[in-house]
Amino acid sequence: MSYRLTIESLDHEGRGVAHFEGKTIFVDGALTGEVVDASPYRKKDTYEQAQIERIVKASPYRVEPGCEWFGVCGGCTHQHLHEATQVAAKQRVLEDCFEHIGKLRPETMLAPIHGPTWGYRTKARLSVRNVAKKGGVLVGFHERRSSYVADMKGCEVLPEHIGKLLPDMRELVAGLAIRDRLPQIEVAVGDEIAVLVLRILEPLTAEDEAKVRAFADRHGVQIWLQPKGPDTAQPFHPLDAPALSYSLPEFGLTMPFKPTEFTQVNHGVNHMLVRRAIRMLDPQPGEEIADFFCGLGNFTLPIARRGARVLGIEGSPALVSRALENARLNKLDHLTRYQVMNLFEMAPEILAALGRFDKWLVDPPRDGAIELVKSLPEDGSGPSRIVYVSCSPATLARDASVLVHAKGYALRAAGVANMFPHTAHVESIALFERV
């Protein structure tokens, strides 16, 4: 059974939205303005999810996907949409969230931040499965709408030298005695070295170790082994490789990190995002600034480089330890201090005990920072300026509503950063000022 549908808009996951016989139909891969024949694969009382059977009338913004595994691999969903239109769609998602969730509108919409759209992804988690009926070992992302590993022999969004390594990774794993006990390869690419973390459920044999060393030497990568949780990952070969790190050249910063630690996946866009955040925050020598959800110091150290004193707060002890090391390495430990705290359990009295801050930088995970913003005083004694970096436009809009409607702030400006090209993921940044 199929329907002929006219696509009215895109939803927040980038699916085409149409209506048919009183139901909303979400169509994978359909674009605004297109006429398609689509068949449902999931039916609910008020909506259905469908896939395209035939495009009757194509959008002028439809393009040929840049990767031959697009449509099979679930890692990208938007390669068929013109790159500039992808960014415009994300900006509309942000605006819609502010309007419908936050009941507000930024005074200024900022120009989007965007950079290279291919070879950009410096962090990735590849699944590994030994599937005899598909010819042996598979290494890649999951298939679309499936837990199966896609049969792919390359990836265009990974750095070129890593994307082309997928067949060699398959061959390596296939030749190991523990091929059925190696479920994952994590990729982390720094300025000077690329690391592959092998998740191993059994120790390598001596012969396996020799094969892994030869692979690392042949391809110029460093191999780490992870027998249990992320904290157990350790370098295996070569042990004298350069440290894994990224840089923020505008601020004269080098940021070492472990391959299993959180960092932004798009170093080029991260450079521009940090630059914009610091310009919006405008830290001044002598100011006291709080960096909430500070991670390894991606924003903390640029703030300190401008001469402000910064308290970085993060829930992960491992990331706080890394942030301390990075502050010492960059000779900014005299302007920075760090604290481990669960910011999802923030309360007014806990926030007050931290002291007074001139400005805030907030960069939470997808759940947002609702308890933090609710804990702000309503007497005008909070920070004069808040820069909020978000990976979820919905939770940003929710938190913005509290800041504007309950805490006395104005939403001066907001915009998107295309951190994940060819996906529906929306990264954004917003500036709030106390009225």
C-alpha cells in the first residue's frame, strides 16, 4: 500500500511531513515541496512513518548524495539535501523551538557557523560484527532503522585516511583469534595522530598482538585497547606516538585528550564556535566567570586566556582531572579552578554557595541545564551575561523560557553551528543579558 503525498515541511529529525486522511505522515528522505509515493513501515493511531517508493516531483534542493553507502548506512540522513539548505533547515528548527517551546524570539538571529562538510568527523564509534552470511567481518555504522552493521567499505564524513581504512580494519579483525569478541572500534583523530581504540572482550593472543602492531605501523595510527569501560582504555602500539590533542590557535591553546573522552567531533566548527562564544561573552581581566559543564576546558581556557578568573564545573571527575592538566600545560592554572558537581541536582542554595559571578558560559548535554537556570536568583543579582551553547534546540528553548520569563534576562541573539553536516543534529549558541 502506498500514498501519493505532497511534502509540506521537514520535522526536527529532517523527515518530510505530509498529511493523509487525517493522519500526519513522516517520510524518510523526502524534502519540502516534493510529491512522492510513499509506503508506511510503522503505523500509529495519529501518525505513520513511511519510506519513499517513487519521487513524482523532486525538490530543486535535492542533490546526489556524496557517499555510495548513503541510504544503507544510518550515520547520515541529509546527504540528498543541498548543504546550504541543510543549514537553513537547522536554523528554522531553532527558530521554531524558540517560538513554540520557549514562547519567545531572539532579538537577532546570527549568521550560521559552518565549515567543511566532508571528512570533518574526528570522533566516531564503529560497530564490528562477524557475519558469515555477509562474507565475514563488517566494520561501520549501523544500517538505517536497524541494529545491523552496514556493509560499507568507506566513509566520506570521516577524515579521508580513516574513511578509506574500513576495508583494512575488516581484514585486520577477520584475521584475529578474538574476531567474535571485538564489538567496537572507536576513532579519535587529533592534530598529529589518529587513534583506533579496540574494544576487546578477551585478551589478544601473541599472534593477534603482532598483527595489530603491524597494522598500526603500516597505516600510521596508534592502537589502544579497551578491555572494559572507557576508563580502562590504554595505549598499546606504538607507545612513543605523539599525544592525541586538538588546538585552538586563536587562543594559543593545545588541548590533549584521551580517545574515549568527550570532545567536539568537528574541530573546524569548534574553532569558530569557541571564537563566537568568547566574543559574545567578552571576558575581561579581573572578572569572575563560571563555566558550567566545562568538560576538559574547551571554553574555560579561552576565557582565562582573556584574563578572567574562571571556575569550571563538570560532573565527570575524569574530565575535571583532564581540565586541570590542560590548564597547567597551557600555563593558565593561576586563572582557573575546577570543581566536580552534579549540575542536574543544582539548587538555589548550592548555587549561592559557589559565590558571585559576573558572567556564565553554559554548555550542557542534550538534557539541558534546567535545574541550573531555575536556581538563579530573581533579584537581579545573577550574572550580567550568559552564553549558552546547546546540542538540543528543544532544551535550549525550554531553558531560555525560564531565563526570559522568570529570571529577568533578554534573549539578545542566537544561531546554529553546523557541527554535524548531513545529519539532523542541531548545535546552537545563544546570548542572554540581564535586563
